[in-house]
Amino acid sequence: MKNVSDHRAKKIDVSGMIVMPGGVDIHSHIAGSEVNTGRLLRPEDHFKDSECKTSVTRSGVGYSIPSTFTTGYRYARMGYTTVMNPSMPPLEAKHTHEELNDIPMIDKATYPLLGDWWFVLEYLSQGNIEELARHVAWMISSTKGYAIKIVNPGGLEAWGFGHNVTSLDDQIPHFCITPREIILGLCRVNKLLNLPHSVHLHTNNLGKPGNYATALETMKCVEKLANGEKPVLHITHCQFSAFTGDDWRTLGSGAEEIAKYLNGHSHITIDMGQVIFTDTTTMTADGPFQFGLYGLTGNKWVNHDVETETSAGIVPFHYRKKSFAHATQWSIGLELALLVKDPWKIYMTTDHPNGGPFTAYPKIVAWLTSKKARKATLKKINPKARSRSLLPSIDRELGFYELAIMTRAGQAKALGLKHKGHLGVGADADIAVYNVNPHKTDPSKEYKKIRKAFKHAAYTIKSGRVVVKNGEVLTPVEGATIWLDVKVSDPFKVTADMKRRFREYWTVEYDNYPVTDHYLEISQPIPVKADV
Amino acid sequence: MPYIESVTCPVCGCLCDDIRLRIEAGKIVEVKNGCAMCESKFLGYCGEHRLSKPLLRKNGELVEVSLNEAVKKAAEILTEANYPLLYGWSSTSCEATRVGLELAEEVGGVIDNTSTVCHGPSVLSVQDIGIPSCTLGQVRHRADLVIYWGCDPWSAHPRHIERYTSFSEGRFEKSEWKGYLSKTKALIVKKKIEKALKRVFARQAPSLSPSVRREPPPTLFKQGRKMIVVDVRRTRSAETADYFIQVEPNKDYELLEALRLLVRDEELEVEEVAGIPVAYLEEVADLMIRCNFGALFFGLGLTMSRGKMRNIDAALSLVRDLNTRTKFTIMPMRGHFNVSGADTVFTWQTGYPYAVDFSLCYPRYNPGETSAVDVLLRGETDASLIVASDPVSNFPRKAAEHLVKNPLIVIDPHMNATAQMGDVVIPSALVGVEVEGTAYRMDHVPLPLKKVVEPPEGLISDEEILRKILSEVRKIKTGKTEES
């Protein structure tokens, strides 16, 4: 560390505690139109969980979809300082950014949904990758986004007329193109543009028994793009894509196969999408999947299709220990995390709020670091799920270093955020301190202590300021919005023709589409030089 | 003088953003692409009712004061009040609403927006059932069946049909504009023939077209877009439609439930529902199932007639059921240009879309208890702040009486009925004309509102006024804690 004067710097005694970089969450739905519609849909979710205004903090509500301020405070209390919002319909990007401005305490970024954008489908069917790359560059910069997000490629366009796709090689109606071509094409674009994160993918057939085969096929289909150690594809909330079986009765875990593949290849990273036994709200851009979930549960259902781009769906959901399917899902998430040997390849998430709210992370920490903790939960779950679970046969217990990789360092590396996830020179002064003595505490036995410590950080330091002490917010701070300023050598010209095409595709004018600087309270652009 | 392009029109929930304005010498002189409402707003916003100076009631008279004095007085009123009401918000920017929520939290009041008296029941229904919806472009590109229920877009959202539904040109569905033109021409010819026949046969004029044709016409089953209007009276929109269903007043619920049964292939054992023969309804249900993409738009005819939220329950359930057979979406026709935005900002900050009570230091929501009209009717509020709204002229009389009995602060560009009764009146610059901001279209698409002309001297935006009041409130409060 340089240029720190000894007498002016504040000293904190953290002896006998764990010091980690501030937590990084690669995938958590915290802002934007679907999150907010989820909030609106579920007053019953908020009634049981509210936070009072204090002299420093704003009031708000939880539980599974907390209001904006509460989201920021709750992340900071757990020692998290950076969160990625994974699905933003480009047309409604301003909304996402307005909400992100109201989330204090954390730095954030958001991924525009590009997999079913008509421009993508059209340029890919013409085979015009370079032109597509220029348009994607424009889109990412003008929506102030951070990565290319694909959800159920092709399925969302088909959902426009109430249909779906079921394999990588299905034809997408009206566009003469397949999901495989979308994934491959956008991975190539990602490479051409030199984007720091890989393509962020929610697979086809998500949430359907037997879908582990689709996940594996997806991983294999981008094998040829592998380039050294840099991953080309991130498969998000992989638990939801790792089912074996033919129907819900024969549901089983595909974690072993997926872990085996990941252990032998380095072009893929994944995150868990761990299920927590609680009442939560599922929300994805995968409209057809959400409709299926409505059919399965009969719960209230919201659908929101976005012209030319994407769709979205919301269904409240309760994961029960006594349900065979839910308990199996719970087991799959942990199996994935424990069977993948390299912690740099798999990250801890709940796909908040789909698997459960992010506030449950300390529970996952306990499950990952203690076999005893897993056993305690296994005892309570559905007996059929218990007998089929691989967990009793897994002895691995993560150490604190592995945990630090899965909860911050690995995520920051996968995101290409050079100033996050480490405590070296050049890192932001985002630090989390947990009140556990790693030399004296055996996480394997004292998992309850670990859970408690990770629930309330002893200190959270954001940009060099102590913002949380013993789980209480001391000073509210604003976080920055990180986005990519993608520079292409020959950006496409905004011609009259382009404006006309724009007017035909969307119901808003070209001039009113981009997110202007006005919408980012603290803007942190990262310049990226593209190869086109 | 060049045009300013792509201006967003701050009038109705359509939020058309293709308006062209010509400015000369700091004034708007020409409006292109806009409807009549848009034109009158852009050309007439500086009319005789425009407020120019802050006013304070002294000895029963409103007298001109400085902005600082008005802000101070407003802050005093709000700090002294136990349970102030902050109401309005639908005709201002999201940025202003954001500050308004912070202010409501600071003074521990109840904050509500105009949804409470228009689409409030729709929100309650959505919270029970959910809503299968989409953005308007999706309707433009794909809808081959458009239903307007209890609303009259031709008059209230004049460009809705042209920009987003039947008369718009989409990727998969084409505009029906030409069909409508030839239909209108044919009608004119028909009328001429009738007149001529009347003249020839003196008294016994054969009627060619009965005034209300109730049977579904064969054209309803053609290829391309179809439009159905359901209403209690034959509106201009009904004239435009391929089929008009005249529902008996207050019978919408029955009609919706009948359609729901038919869509589920149940038999109806009555001849008529809500004045419409079941045989016709069967054809309509058939049409709904057979379409590729249906869109139902509903207005206050459904939310504010007998049954209220139960009507919406039925409509949402009908559309949800239809999704097991085909693709169908439903959307409320929001009135004020930013009522969706007000709901949106309320929800992200507090978790609830309207009627939020901060009196216990955390957001509480219970429409019927914490909604504006109810707290006024129970006489619980002891001060009010009204922003960009006119409750005195449209709230129930008893509620308005209680509103004006207590200290009343009004922030509005115009001298409306509420402002006339106000104790502190602060004029603001018009958002979308004189200051910029953000508004949400009825389908939740955010659009920027532009500043096209300078505001009159001394006028600032709602957002800035509210910020000033908020900082003044905080000053008074810290002063008080220091004293004690």
C-alpha cells in the first residue's frame, strides 16, 4: 500500500478474525422491471419483514425481493460489496439503472439480454458476425451494460407466439436459425469485442427433468472456441440445468456428469443457483419456463414480453424440505459445488431470488464447509430424495481460502473485474472482516458459529470507509455502476435507414433509447478495445 | 428555425415520443405528429391559469411571497403535522416522486398516488392473480385480435390504435388502416343511398343497416387484425371496431365470467348474458381461442364500475386461461402520463405501489385503510401536500372537505381548484416542456421527458422544490433535537 500516512489512517484491530476482499455476487436479480413487478406482486412477502428508518438508513421491506435500500444494506451486512444484476431488457434499461441508483452500499453492474434480440437473430442468419459485433458493442454501451446475457436462446422469440424450443437444434420460428447458432455466434462476438466477462447463459430446457444433457451439449458446442485459460461461456444457476430423469417422479441429479465435464475442461465456468428451503419468488426472462411453473404450482403468474428483445415471467414459489423434487434440487446445488474440484470454476449463488433470497448465503457457507451441517439438513428432507442424494458420499469440506474464491475472488476473475476480489495492489479498498478465528475454529464442527459470523460481518469496508460494524450499517454510501465503454474501430453509422429500422422494430424513437449519463448517479465506465 | 425531434408528449399513458416541435423566440409555435391533447398541451401550457409566483394564505387571502418563505412555511406545516398526506405524483417525473417518498418517510406521513382512484383495483387484482402482459410493441408486431374493454382509446388515448394496435404496421401483422378507410367510405356511400331512397320512396324508407348490429359479422373471421370493443355505449372506438359488444351497465363481471366458461369449453344454460345472446358469445370465445396473439386493454369502465377489482379478477383470469390455448396478453389503459412511473418508484423504494403509510417508520400498505380517500374520510390527516394533482375537484366531497380544513400545501404549475383552497401554493415548471425528467409508459417502458423551452423566470421543477422542502424539514428537525 502506498501513500497512507500512519497517523491519519484509522486503525482497526481485527486480530483473530478472517479478513477477505468484499464479496462479489455474479448473479443476483436486485433491480429492474421484473424484480420490481415481483415486489408489486407480493405484498404478502413484505408484510412479515420490514426495516425501520434510522438516523442513517432508509426504511424498506424484505423478504425474498427486498426494496432497493434494504437490498444494499443486507448485502453490506454480509460483507458483500459488488453485485451483478443479471437480466436487463435493453428497452427498459433506464428503469434498471434508476433502481440501481437507489441501491446503496454496493458497486453494481447489469447484463443486457441479447440472445433473442432481432438484430442478433437476423445478423446471425446472414452470417454477418462483424456487423453484429458492432451492434452488440453499441447496445452494451448505450444500455450501460456489462456482459452479454442469453436466456433460453430462441425460446423467448418463440414465446412471442406462445411456443418454445426444446433442443439446441430446433428451428426458431420465422428466423431460420437455431439456439446453437445463437450461442456460438454471441460467443464469437464476445471474443471479437474483448469483453471482460464471458457470455452469461441461462440454458435451454431449464427446470425440466433430463435437462443435464442439454447443459452438457451446450458446454460441448463451444469447446472449439476454447482459448487457453480464459473461459468462453458462463452457465448460470447450473443447478436448474442439472436434472436427470424423465419426469418429476424420476428426477435425479446430473451433478456428477456436469462436474466430470468441468473437471476436464477449462472453457466453462458455472454458478450454483442453490435452493434454500423457504418461500421465495421466482423470476427469469425465460417466459415459457415461468408459464410451466405456473402450470405446476397454480400460483399467481406474471408474464412480461418485451418487443424485439426478450420476455420475463414471475411466479411465487415455496421450496419444501418434504418435497422430493425440491429436496433433490437442494442436493444437486451442493453436489455441484463439492464435486467440481477447482473452486475457480464454480461460484456461490442462489440465483437470488429464484433459489432463495441472498440473505441465505451464510447457510450455504455452512453446508459447504461442514459435512455435519449437510447431515443435519439431510436428516430433515424427503426420505426418497435423501436416499438418492450423493451428499452422504461426499466428504469434501471447503477451507476458508476455497470459500473466498467461490464467494469473491473467482467471481471477480470470471467477471474480469481487476479491482475486485483481491487485497493486492490496485484493488479497491472493499474488505469484509468476519469474526471467526480460522486457527481456533473448526468450521466442520462449529458450523453454527460460522453461519452466524458470515451473516453479520464484523466490519464491511467500502472504498476505504467502514460502512458496517457488527452487522449494523454505520454510514450509508453510494456505490458505482460499472459498465463497458466498448470502442470499435468502425462503429455503425446512425443513418436515416437505421432510424427507420429502429422505428419499425421498437415503439420508441432512436434518440430516446440509449441510457444517458443522467441515469447513472456514479458512473464507472471500463474502456474496452474491440477487434472490429 | 429547425424542429426539435423525438419529443415525448407528457399527456396520457401512451407517452408518444415521436413529437416534432418548432420553437420560435423561446416559444413553441408548431406541433407535429401529436394528437389534439398533445397540441393543446404544447401550445397552451402558458395559459391564463398558469401560476407564476409562490403564494401564501395570510388573513384568508393568498398573497405573493418569495420561494424561500413558501418553502419554509411548507416545511413547518409538514414537521408540525402528526399524520400528513402527500398525494398526487402521477403527472410529474419519477425523479420528483423519488424525493417525495423520502420526504414522506422523513415526516412520517402517508403517501399515495392517483392510482388509488383509477387503476388501484387493477393493482389489487394483479396482487391476487398476476398478469400476463407485454410491451406495446409486442402487440404491434404480433396481435391479430385486439379487444378494448371499458375504454375509449379514440378519445382518451387518441394515438393508441394508430401507434400500437390495429392501425400500426408490425412485423407479423399489418395495419388495418386501409380496411378501416374503405369501411368508412362504404358507410358514407350507404348513407347516401339511404338518403336517396328516402327521397324516392318518400315515407317508406327501407333501412339498410340497423343502428346496432349485434351478430358477429363474417368479417370478424377474416385473416389479419381484428378489433372488438366492449362498452356500455357506442363510442368512437366502437365505430372503428370490427365488432362492438354493448354490455349492459354493471354487467361486465357476468360477461367476463361467461367468456371464461366458454373458453374452458363449458356449456352456458342461459340464452343471454349481460344483454348479449350466448350464441354470439360462443363465436367471440372461439375467435379468442383461434387467434395467434390476442391483446385485451381495459379502462376505468371495468375498474370503477360495479364489482371493481372483481371485474379485473375475471378479466385477468380469462386472459390467463386463454394462455393455455393460445397467446393472450392484457394491459390496463393508464391515464396520466406517469402514473405507471409513480407506481414503479413507490414499489422499488417501499415494496408497495401506492397507499404507503410511514407513520410507524417503515412502509405499511393496506388500501382501504392507508389510501388517500380513506384517511381523509376518517378525518385522520392534519396536513396535506398535493403535487401535480387536483383532488379538491375530483375526490368525494367529504374527503375534499377534510383536506381543505387542514393546512394544505400545493405544488402545481396551474391554479386549479385545490390550489385555490391551498395555504401554501408553490408554482412549478412543467416537466416534459420546461424541465426534463423520466416517465413510464402504460407498459412500463421508461422514456425521457425533454426540456424544450425555458421555464418562466423563477420557476423550478417539482423535484427541486421538494428537495428544498426536505432539507428545510431536516433543518427544523435537527434544530428541535438540539434544543431538547
